[in-house]
Amino acid sequence: MSLLMHTLHVDLGERSYPVYIGRDLLADPAFLARHVAGSQAVIVSNDTVAPLYMEPVRAALGDGRRVTEVILPDGEQFKTLQTLERIFDRVMRDNHDRTTTFVALGGGVVGDVAGFAAACYQRGVNLVQVPTTLLAQVDSSVGGKTAVNHPLGKNMIGAFYQPRAVLIDTNTLQTLPDRELRAGLAEVLKYGLIADEPFYRWLQAQMPRLLAREEAALAEAIERSCNNKAQVVAADERESGLRAILNLGHTFGHAIETAQGYGNWLHGEAVAAGMVLAMDLSVRRGLVAAAELADLRRLLQDMHLPVAPPPDMRAEAFLELMARDKKVLDTRLRLVLLRAIGAAVIVDDVSRQELLSLLDGCGAFSS
């Protein structure tokens, strides 16, 4: 039997759903099967994750269901409309109707693409998220954001579409490459910075245990991250206000990912550099102490994460990409800053000159 560590709930009225966090959940078919109604299912995975976890997920769906497996190539560069079409081609060829359930088995790319496919197929079918990377477990699988990238901008084509359930098997982190673990921990840090100072201080102290993959530490970090995100999503599902605080560092980070080519910088790596820029701007505005910026830089460096954008990006190109970000509203760029550790603030009055001065000051850009 599975050892269930905790169950959280994302409170969205009739669209509420559970988030299960535990070890070996994929070995217990009850967790998945209870959220898959009907006689059809589609498992969307990639060619890295499928050899590891497809078999237990398929077994959990039982012999009585007709199951289609869609195995995608692995990588952010495949988070495209063409990949979405590949999913639709397969499920239509196999005659799946609107009672089918999409199961997203993989990291953030799989979760986003499969989620968007579920939102679109026959105007919406059931979805279950089974995230297998730390970043997907603490961020993209919870909250209903689904999307694909466009060459001119990340996550620009998508939909808000909530799953029926999220199954987080912490055992999958044992097969996660070190680089992806570190990238996921950047998103974990974000939750402490924006909304939970005690969690951030805990992360500063416990980072060696997390990097060493100690099971109890990782489980606590996942639970506290998901709990923070669930509260924000419940208060603002479609990012009309409060939910925007989840984007700390993301406007800067998305510009880096787009400029460098999707997949060359991992999302969490770009967000790490972006959070340093956001904290730096917060310091320049007198909102937080310079010592906190130094502490964040030091922590990220200890985690072997970048603390500045790549030096081959030009500042003007960086600003152009930021101007296309989906956080721009009525031509005004919204940025998430910190007024204290654990307290985020959304601003829309950052001038172009202020941004150029910030980027100049980070020492990473050629003019």
C-alpha cells in the first residue's frame, strides 16, 4: 500500500480538487483510478519518463479501460502547437470521446501540453496531473495554467483548466537529474520569498538536506509549496490580482528562456536569475535590505543556480522580450517585487530607464 503523507485541497467551489503528496503513490492504483471515470483514458508522457513510470500508471487504470499512450519527445523546445496537434491526431484516430480522461505523466512541459490538450479536446475533457519533476510538483501541476510556447514568447497560447486531481509521488524525485532538482528548488524558494518568510528561513537552513534528496525534507518542501500555491489560486484563480505574485522573477526569466532558445536554460534556472533581478530592483527602491539580496545570491550560488542573465543578451533585446510578456496589461508591464521577505507587491510603474539601470548594474549584459 502507498504511504500517504498528506492531502491538500485546492478550494475552487465545484471545481475543487485534491493534491495527494506521498511516497510510492504510483504503486497504489486506488489513487489514480478513483479520479478516472469512464472506459477511456489517454496517458501523455515523454520518452524520458515513460520507460520509468508508464507501466504502473497504465496498470492503475485497469484492464477494463481502453488506454492510448502518447509519448512525446522530451524538452521545452517541443512545447509547441505542433506537439499539441500530435496529441489530437492520436486521440482522434483512437476514437476517444468526451468521457475520456487525460493523464499527464511527466514534468512541466508534459503537464502544460497535456493540460492544454485536455482543455481543447471536444471543448474539455477530464484531466489528472501526475507530475514527476520537482518543478512540476510544486508549481505547474497545481493551479490550472496550461499552455504552449510561441517563438516570440513563452506560454503565450493556453488556457486556465483545472485538473480533477494531482498525484505527487515523491519517489519519482530519486530519478530526477541533479540539474532539474536544483531548478525545481528555485521555484520552491519563490514561495518563501513571496508569501512565507518562515518557510524561506527553513529553506535557507535545510538546503543541504534538500540537495541531498532527503525524503522527509523534500516532502515537507513540496507540501509547504503546494499549500502556499493552493491558497493563492483559491483566492484568484485567473490571475486578476493576487495570483500575479506567483510570477516573481518570471518576467525576467521568460525573456531569458525565449532569447536563449527554449530548453537551453531550464525554467527554474531562468527564474533564479530573474528573482535576483527582482530582488535587486526591490533594494534599489528601498523596499528590502541589501543584505537580503546578498543572502539570496549566496544561497542560489550554493545551489549552483545562475544569479545573473547570460552575458550574450543585449539589454535592449531583453526589454523588447519583456514588453511582449503576458503580464503586460494595457501596455503597462507588471513586475513582482518584494517589500519584505515573505511579502510580495505588484508594481506597474517601473520606467524603461529604471530597468536599463538595473540590467546595467547586474554586469551580465553587453551594450
